[in-house]
Amino acid sequence: MDQLYQDRILAYARAIRMADSLAAPSHQASVSNPTCGDRADVTLLIENEVIAGASAKVRGCALCEAGAGLFINLVPQRPQQDLARMRDSLTAWLAGDDSADIDEEMNTFAPVRAIKNRHKCVTLAFEAAVKAAADQGQSVGTD
């Protein structure tokens, strides 16, 4: 269990606790994990199909916070369509697919791979971001 909460993972968790909210997001969504009650509230600023900014608020465990910290670190300046690929690749890699195309920083979560019931904690913010980007009904500031 100590390996699960190594320094790099905890650094991501601390980063999300200290991260600023977006002043004027264009999209938002919330996703909950019904198994443990974790919740990730994600806001995005998408301009010309590029993620100009991202923030997340998490109510949950340190792994959920760390996954959200990874999310806000990786997604700015990426094309909007990368969100689903990143979520899917991270999910597949956590499940044991070594051929999954993951970002180098995702390797930090290698200790979580062996604990299947914690995978959703790590991917929750990515899931909320995919929902936010895809669901125009959740757009902020539009009618």
C-alpha cells in the first residue's frame, strides 16, 4: 500500500488541491464513481477545438485527486479530440495493456495497475473531461 501512495502520485494530488479554477470555462461536467463516492468536477476552456485551459475539483481519495492532477497537467494545449484517446489509453494501460499509447507521465500510476478497483479513481477526471467536451448541453455561458 505504501508503494501505491508514492511521492510522485502524492505530488499530483497536492497539485490539484492548489490549482486555480478557470475564470471563464466553456464546458463543464461532473462524474461520480458509484463504487466509492468519489466525484470529479471538471471545467474546460476550449477555443478552436484546442483545450486552452482545464481545472478540476475533486471530492475523493488521494488517487482520485492525483488522477485529476495528472489531467490538468497533461491536457492544456491539446486538441479536444485527444481527451477520449487519453482516457481510453490510460484505462487500457491500467488494465494491463502494455501496448496502450500512454503519455510518459502516466507511468507514475504503475503501482495502481495491480489494484483494479482503484483504476476508476485515476481516470475519473479524464472521464468528466470527455463528457464535458462531448456534451454541448453542459456548455457554460451558452443558451
